[in-house]
Amino acid sequence: MSRTFALSVRVLPGELGRAVLAAYLLCRIADTIEDAPQLDAQLKAATLDRFLHCFDDPASATTLAADLTSWPGDAAHVELSGGVDRVFALFASLPVPTQRHVHRWVAEMGRGMRKFVLLYPNGIRIQTREEYREYCYYVAGTVGYMLTDLWHEHSHAVSDAVYRKLREKSRQFGEALQTVNILKDVATDAEHENSIYIPEQELRAHGSGHATILSAAHSNANHAALTDLVKLAWADLEDAVRYILTVPRRAWSIRTFCVWPLLFAFATLRDLTQTRAMLQHGGVVKITRAEVKSLLFLAPMLVSSNAAVRWLVTRVKRRAFVLAGA
């Protein structure tokens, strides 16, 4: 689940907020297990199995938490994973129907992660556009479906008819944010997590490959390959806008939850089209804190109007949006 959702959870009320918080933490723990660069693929797969087993045997989360605390890695990630027992305790406190939704989609995500960990034991190296979309489905499309199921369960505004319409764009909503994260973190993923998600097939079509993805001599070829994926990201983001506008306007908290990460994704993708930093060693692409602060402030005031949301999206796509004094 996109880390930008962490900023949004606080606007969701009551049981819905608790459900999305639990889901977010469970997805982040699964992601941390998958991404751990120092660990053997078989150990990662076995740990993902143990993680998913905790849904059926919550008591086993205590032992898993102790083991994850001893893992090497970033202190924040170790702390998060070491709290897996507390996260499953939160999960167990949710209504049973909510537990079913979260369990279903986190399990789908975990099984997909396990598949790719074992498929590429020396570090994920996505080969084709089709495999890229499959990976994005497991790690992000599942999130779109899970959130939609939770909206339907917990919001009276999301009727059966609305739910059916949202399901049509649920996958794109989740995957749009993941695609932007992949594009902006090319260097970070390659250097710190030993993972390359840009398809080898796409790179080869332009005269490069995984081995030269951060090579200055292949900068033009690599940029051309990313440009093709940027087009895919724009299309998914537009579907994500349609997803948000399908949510009834009276469901203010759900709309706000969704619109913040979407606006950040549009702003990041905009900046990605103007730089090659993500293809350089140590390169990062981040929107400014001033723009984040401005969007956090303004979006909740506009989110109940479809026309205003479309205006803000269009404005963010063109240039950085910063309010005076931000």
C-alpha cells in the first residue's frame, strides 16, 4: 500500500479508519519482508508464509515479531515489522466482515510477493510489460480492491450500484500510485533493494537493459523506456480520477483519503517528465514540502465538487501548486 496513504488515514472515521489503518500496516509489513535486500529468497518466502499464517493463528504473530526484530535493516522497518503482533491484535478487534475483506486482499498480495521473490531469488528483475502489470496488481491493484470493499461495508453513501462502478476502476486506482512510485525510485530500488521493476524488454527495445539502467552512457535509451511507462501511468491516473469522482460527494472523508495521494502522484509524475534524476546513482524525485503542504490544505475544501477536483488535477499536472506562505 502506498506510503502516502499514511497521511490520509487520519481523515477516516471510526471503524473505517481502524480498518484502513490495520490494512495499511499489514501491507507495509508484507512489503518490508519482500524488500529486505540482505535476506535469502527462501527465507523471505517462508517468512511471508508465516506472516499469512498469522491470520489463522494470531498467537503465532508473537514469535514472528521476535524474529523480525532481529533482522538487519533500516531501523524504522525493523520497528514496524517487530510490531506485527500488535498489528494482528488490531486486526482481530475489527468486525468479522471487515476482517474477511482485509484477509482476502492482504493474502492475495502476500502470495503474489512470494511468487516474485522465488521467481527472482537474486533480486527482482521484471522482464516484460505483462509481468510488470502482474507485479503491480499484486502489490497495489489488490489495495484498490480492498479499499473499495471497505468503503462499501462502512459507508452508507457507497450503495451497491456505486460499489459496482468503483470496482471497475479499483485496480487502476491502486496501480496508478504504484507505477509512479516505481518510476521515481528507479535508482533507489536498484541500489538499495536490488530490485529493478522497469521491464527488461522495454529497455532492450531502446538499446539498454537492466545492467545499464543507471549508466550515463545509456541515459537516452533508459529515458525513452521510462517515457513509455510514464504514458501508462498518466492513463492509470486518469482512471484513478474517475474512481474518485464516482465516490458520492457526501462521502467527504473517503474522497479526501483518495485525493491526497492522487494529487501527490500527479505532481510527482509531472516532475518526472522534467528530469532524469531517477536514472542517476543516488538520484531521487520528490515534490517540495511546500507543495505537499498546499495540497493537504486545499484539497479537503474542494473535494466535494467534481469540477473543483478536475480543476485541481489539471492545475497540478501543469506546474507546481504552492499557496502563498506555504
